[in-house]
Amino acid sequence: MDTDSLFFELYRDLPRQGPGDNASTRKAFYLLKNLPENLKMLDVGCGSGIQTRQLAKLVNGHITAIDIHQQFLNQLVFTAYDEGISEKITVLNKSMFEMDFPDEYFDVIWSEGSMYIYGFNNSLNDWKRMLKPGGYIVCSHISWLQDKIPGELRTFWEKEYPEISTIKENLKVIGDNEYTPVDHFVLPSESWWTDYYNPLRKRIAIMRQKYRRNIVVNDLIAATKKEIELFKKYSDFYGYVFYIMRKQH
């Protein structure tokens, strides 16, 4: 079994492929002011697109949603059609490392839980060219919530994502990249459990039984369980933070 197929089986049919909730998506969207008519939005790393669909119900415009997992894109297409919003969404199987959209094309670039793949600083720097002057970047991003972090937690996350930083440090990166911070807020802990970790736990149990002799699968399951256990133990110390920022010029 290749890595892509294994990843899809683990996350198949889960409401989300990472922490989040529709209420937080709406809260972040409503912080955007003076949006143009028929705006153009880019959703980077959309996964199965639960936030894409929520945004499509809010925007007066069009969303381009990209991801490298065709199975998730297919789910988004089918569900958007069922909900009567498919005309507002275009899906593309495209890597965030290969985005070739025109300069100053989008009014809003949205990224829930996927920016860590590209890196926070790199994303803000490289994606800016695609954003119109005064356009917004909105992202939910893993962040330290305190300055003093328990050792085992720091060890885990600095291996998973060495760039993990505090909110204060991330706000500095935003300013250094010539964006104006508009607002930020921490996702509630329920955003991790309701549509993500609780369904993921059930999927883990199924896959453990199905692949009990598969070393690769069991290593993945062990790492995923470790992540869940750490959040249960240390959720006061880290979380996903929505950052809303505006391109200065």
C-alpha cells in the first residue's frame, strides 16, 4: 500500500482532515471588510472541503480549491453539487508548491490547517504576489499558546513542525512580510475533537484490526495516537490559531 492510499484510507469520509469547525470559519470570514463584488478566493490545501463549502455559502464570488488528493477533491465536488453550490467552486489537483496563478489575481487566500506544509513565513512571502493590493490572507495555523512548553510536547512538535512558534512570533512574521494584522483567535478545543479526533479514533480502531500485521500501518497508527494523547494532556499549551491579515500594497 502506497503512502497516498494509506493516508486516504485513514482520513476517508472523516468530516475534516484537521482541527476546525464551521463556526470558526464563519467568524474568520466575517472579520473581512469591504470585500468586492464577485470576489475571487483561493482555498489552499482544501482536503474534502468542509470549509470550502461553508465559505461558498457566505461569499458573493468564486472559490478555487486546490489539493493533491484527488479522492478528497471528488468528495468536495459531489457534496457541493448536492448542496447546490457547485457553480461557486472550481477544484484543481494542484500542489501548493506549484501554484502558477496570475499576479494580483485573488482577493482572499484561505488556508485552514495546511500552511505548515509550505511553512508560515514562506507562505506569506511567496503567496503575496497572487494577492491583490489590500487583499486578505486567512489561515488557521498550529501555534504555541504559552512561552514555557513541556519537554515531551516540544520534542514532538519540533520534530513534526520545526517552525512552530508563539502567537507573538507569528504576528511579527506577518508584519515582516508587509501584511497588516487584522485579528486572530484560538480555535476552541472542541474543534479538535468533534469533527477530527473523535472520528479519527474510530477509524484507527478499524484499521488496527484490518492491518494488524502491517508494520507501516501500525507505525502510522501509533504516531496518530501519540498526537491525540498529547493534545488531550497539553491542550492549554498549543492549538490552532486563526490569523487574519491584509496585504499592505
